Amino acid sequence: MRIALKAIFARDLALAYRQRSELMQPMMFFILVISLFPLGIGPNPATLQKVGPGVIWVAAILSSLLGMERLFKDDYNDGSLEQIMLSATPLPFVALVKVFTHWLTSIVPLLLLSPLLALFLNLTEPMYWALLSTLLLGTPLLSLVGAIAVGLTLGLNRGGVLLALLLLPVFIPLLIFATAAVEAASLQLPYTAQLAIIGAMFLISLALAPFAIAYALRVSQN
Amino acid sequence: MPLLSAHQLSVSKRDRLLFDEINISVSAGDLMYIKGPNGAGKTSLLRVLTGLVNADSGSVAYRGQNIMQNRETYQSDLLYFGHALGINRSLNPLENLMYWCCQHNVMTTKNAIYDILSVLGLVGLEDVPVSNLSAGQQRRVALARFWLKTAATVWILDEPFTALDVQGIALLNTRIIEHLQQGGCVVMTSHQALDVDYPTKELQLEYRI
């Protein structure tokens, strides 16, 4: 089983490398949104600092939605998903590995870019560390929950809009706690409570989402 | 005991009953040939037999055990060849097959895959992205699985001859016969007349309105 999961990981990494331009899309979107904001609302450092964390988080959510469909769409269309489902490897583990690879290839680049963007928006250093820790805990949650919805909308031709509609309400609590944490950091207050809540949400989804994704994928074959 | 058996299967799609009360029993060495016009439900029947899709009613058993309860045992002995090839167009044939083998717990080496690809007439194309191959060549890449997963006893083939040339068809026919003689079983659909020198069981599906 370990060999099979390793192969899935290696295959998805190789595919991500071959389809670099597709991967760049969400990243470009992320950079564009954040670099346009200071131009749109004026370069006043105080205003930027106030809206900064929210802007980065909203951009991260939207750009992760943009790249989310890649997760299973190609495999569904070319029949690879069928073949994976017919291998003896347990599907929840397969789903977990695929989501992890997807997170690694499409979200981690965003995290790596975030110091630069935090500079654009005049975030202070404590604010940046708070932002980074919420992103580190929160974005895997985005991918895990998003993958359930991707599985459910696989059979639809243009599932993208429906995907966004399904997921946005689910992401709102995450957005609220994440921005609250950064806000607290800007006032030099402790923000471990917010982090703990995001962490708890992440752990619950880590435990349950793989099974939900596996079920959604099985349903998609009907 | 039959290798693969189906009991009272019925499947409907979009409020249309495709078939009902289908009973199938396939033993070692059996070649089962499912016939019927377009839309009669051949693919749906095969997908139910693989366990990818649930039937509305009825059950499928492998060596007497329900496949839904023994998914892993069944799937490690199963080889399904569907309409969608399961070949990624951005990867080359070698990568596609290597990853497929690892996923299906098939122990193999690069050299073994090179040999099989040369049997299939794909010499020199091992590291060309699949999107640059012709339709028939892409199918040949997918066909390599029949040579790789030798442990599979149950083969379920959906239109395996589509887009293949005469040589390709002959190659596949020989491989099917070889598999049957080694005690495997094959369930397949095809619109071409089956040109094999082997006794076949036939199942006719009708198009229902």
C-alpha cells in the first residue's frame, strides 16, 4: 500500500511539473489581487494595515477555489480515477495523498510569496507571523473540505460556479477566526485561542474529510 | 464454483430501465461476450460487474463472496479496460505504466515495460508524451496492462478493439486466449464480430424504451 501511495504522490508531482502554466494561474491571481488593492484604496499605510490580513485571506480562498478543480478533474475525465478506484489501495488514503500533493503544489507557493505581499500591505512583523500561522493551519483545511465538493461536482460539466457556491459558506468561519487572529496580533494581544480553533477545525477535517472525499468519488462514478 | 457470478441484476438510468433480472455465471476458462445495440446497457453492466457502480438491485459475487464486502480481494484479481483509458496525456507511456503498476501492486521493472511496449509495436515511443500518440497507439499503451498484471484472473473489457489495427486485434486476441487457457475468465463487449477460435458464452441485451 505504501508503494501505491508513493506512486500516486510521485505521479501528481510529475504532473504538476508538466502542467506548470496551469498551476501558475491561481498564483498569478493571488499576486494580482493583492497588488491591485493598494492602488485601488490608496497608499495610506494605516488603511492598508487595517484591510491587509482580510485581503490576503480572501485572495487565498478565492485563488484556492480557482485551482481546486484540478484536483480530480483530469483523472476523472481520462479514466485514471476509475483505475485508481479499482486498485486495492484504500480510497480514503489515496484521497488524502492527492489532497496533500495538491496543497503542496498549489498552496505552498502562495505561502512562500506571502512575506512579499505582507510588505505590500504594510503588515507589521507580529501581524505577519500571525497571518502565516493562520495560513499554515487554515489552507490545508481549505484543500480538504474543497476536495469533498470537487468530488461531488465531478460529474457536472461546468461545476466551477457550483463549487464556489458550495464552499464559500463553509469557509466563512475560517476567514473570521483567521482575520481575528491577525487583528489581535496587531494590537499585541495573544491570538492562540483563534489558532486553536482553526487547528481544531483542521484536525476534524483531517480525520473525516478523506472518508467523505472517498464517498463523493464513488458517487461520481454512478 | 464460478469465478464471477451475478444474481438478478437490474440497473436503470434516467428513469429508463436498462436491464433487469440478469444472471451471469462465469467460470475459469470462460469467455463471455455481451452483445447488444448502442444504449442497451453493456457498459453499465460491465461497470456494475467491476463494482464501480452499484446496481439498483441484485448482487455480484467473486468466488462466492459479495464483491462489495470483499472489495480488496476482488480488485487485486481484477483487470478492467474501459472506454476511458486511464492514461494521462501529459505523461509518457513508460511513466503511465510505471505508476499504474505501483498503484496495482504489480512488481515490475523498466526493462519489463520496455519489452512489453516493443511487443505492442511502440518501440521508440516510450518517452513521448501520450498526447503526441495516435488514438490506436494510446490504446496500445493501455493494453500493456494485460501483459503486466498477470495475477489478474477476471478481465472485464469494454470495447477493447476500438481504434486498433488488424495486427493489434490479433495481438490482443492471442493474449485473451492465452489468459483463458491459464484459467482466467473474460467478460467483454465488442461491436466487431469476435474472431477467436474459442467457445464463447453469449449474453444478448435488448434496447428497452
